Amino acid sequence: MRYRFNFVITFLLILALKSNAQTGAAGMAATCMRIWKDSLSMHPGNPVRWTYDQGVILEGFNALWQRTGKQEYFDYIKKSMDHFIEPDGSIRTYKLKDYNIDNVKNGRAILVLYKATKDPKYKKAADLLREQLKGQPRTHAGGFWHKQRYPWQMWLDGLYMGEPFYAEYAAMTGETEDFKDITRQFVLMEAHSRDPKTGLLYHAWDESKEQRWANKVTGQSPNFWGRAMGWYAMALVDAMEQYPKGHPGKDSLKAILGRLAVAVQRFQDPKTGCWYQVLDKANGKGNYVEASASCMFVYALAKGMRLGYLPSSYKKVVNKGYDGILKQFIRKNPEGDITLGGTVSVAGLGGEPYRDGSYEYYLSEKVIDNDPKGVGSYILAANEVEMMRKK
């Protein structure tokens, strides 16, 4: 009898903890601070390295810090970056001559720290990443290669990794001529990856048309990967925010965002409100709604509306998407925070083992809980929706 009583009490306590769990952006941030106390804990059992995954999480923390002013969010950013930034501004484990545009992503967190502290080591580290962009290999028309070891290729992912930092650095330093180059990156990517029938963007484009995954006529990869388009959508709204008032390039980006938003709305799953791993094959065998892409689209549309780049009619899409994310992917934890499920761990093209960009390939990668790319995107989406719903 006593055992049964204790079991009931324990069960009720767990229910109480779950009902009192933090949800939304703060709940996800609490999870990060619990399971990833610092850069070291993000790589259990593996060498700690400079990686864009962490930068996505820190974007979410910066958004929360800007909105709430809570010091714990800023402190988390600083602790995470200080593991890498040396007093002379060099960056541990970073290699400029790899010319990997993924490695520029964390520059946004560095700029946050420099603006807040004026510590010169952060400016020197940001200068180092800007130096990479100066030497980044380019297509004949001037588009950044995704990586030096991926010659002649532009990937949607790369726009998010490079352009928001490029734009914020240019705004901070007054190098306004750079906005022409930033605009060019978005315009070239859309021109070479957009499908006129659906409005969706293919994951990547190979100018040389030599890659096995590339269409021999167009150079495009074979499928529309959800998170790739999500990266591009977030890149647009984050870069546009930095443009000088009246700069003509901003109108070009606004038009691109408008076309992208139409396609995003069109391929929103009417049942769940979320978006599929392969966007245009909702009924394909094994396809599934995916968390990170869904969060990215919600964030980009909500921020686009807030900043006046998109009409308020997208509020319905945002609300349906966010409510779908909560229902499909969010679970409350006994610790009082939340878990985000349903994020594909990775997807790419080429490399070893070879990734051919086929429908079957995109469905073969693991789907996991609390992937940093999904977690960071969720914090950003939740933060925007919370601001929107308080109006």
C-alpha cells in the first residue's frame, strides 16, 4: 500500500513538473544551458572544433538576449566563444585556407561580443573571417564556392553561413560597397537554383556541371531539401536587416523573399502545418515533416513580416506552422525544459561516402532529438512568434 502511495505521489510530481515546464524560446534555451554548459560539452568524446552548429544556437541566444535583456543569455554566448577566441584574435581549430564558408557562420556571435564589450580580440577575430571572404574562391560570375574542396559549387546553405556576417560586418565598418557583392550572392543563387514551376530552390548548383549529382544541362542538384531552403530564407531576412536605408540591393532581396514566401506557403503541409524533408514529395514513400526546416520557415516569415518585408497575410502561415511545430516536435522534460525532436542530423552532396542528392539519400540520414541546428532555429522561431503574439 505504501509503495503504491509513493508511486502515485511520484507520478503526480512528474506531471506537475511537466505542466510547469518552460516552453517556447526560454524553454529551449534552458535545455541548451543544461545539456551544453559550454563548448566542451557540445562535443562529448570528440575533439572540440569550430563549427557552424554552435553558431545557430548562439543566434537564438542573441535574439533572446536582445528581447529580454537577461544577462545569462549573453554570458552563454561569451562563454561559448571564449573557448575559441585567443587574446590575439586567432581562432582555435579554425583554418582560413580551407575556404569553407561554413566556418564564417560563428562570426555573427563574435560581432555580438565585440559590440557589447569593445574587446579588440573579437574585432581581430571578425577581421580574420572577413579576410577569408576576400579570398573565398568564386564562380565566374562572382558567387562564393561553398568550400575550396567543392569547386564551382554554390549551395543554399552557404548563403546563411556567409552573408549575414558579411552584411553585419559591412554595416559596422561602413564598407557599404560590399552590399553590392552581398546582393550578388543571393541573386546568383536564386537564378541558378530556382525551379520556375514550383518556386522552390534546388539544394545546390555546380557551374562546371561535372559533379555526379549535377544535372548535365542546368548544373542543379536533383531535389528540394527543406533545410537548405530554410537556410536561404533565414539568410535573406538576417542580411536585409543590415542593409543601408535606400540601398537598391535591398529591393532585390525583398523581391526574392517574396517569391520564396509564396513557394513556402504553397508547400506547407495542410494537416500538420509543417514542412517535409523533401519539400515537393509529401506523398513520397518514407518522407516526413522535419523540424529544422519548419522552424526556419516560421522564423523567416515572422521576421520578414516584423521588418516590413512581407505582408501580414503570412501571419496565418506562421501561426499554423508554429502550432504544428509544438504539436509534432516539442516534448516537455521532467527537468522543467523541453526537447525538440524530428531534426535530420545532416544532408549534403558529394564527399565520402558519396551523397548523390537523390530522394532516397535525403531520407537515409538520421533523425535525432535536440540537434543544434534545429534547436537554434526553434529558439529563433519561437522568439519571433512570441513577439508577434504579444502585439
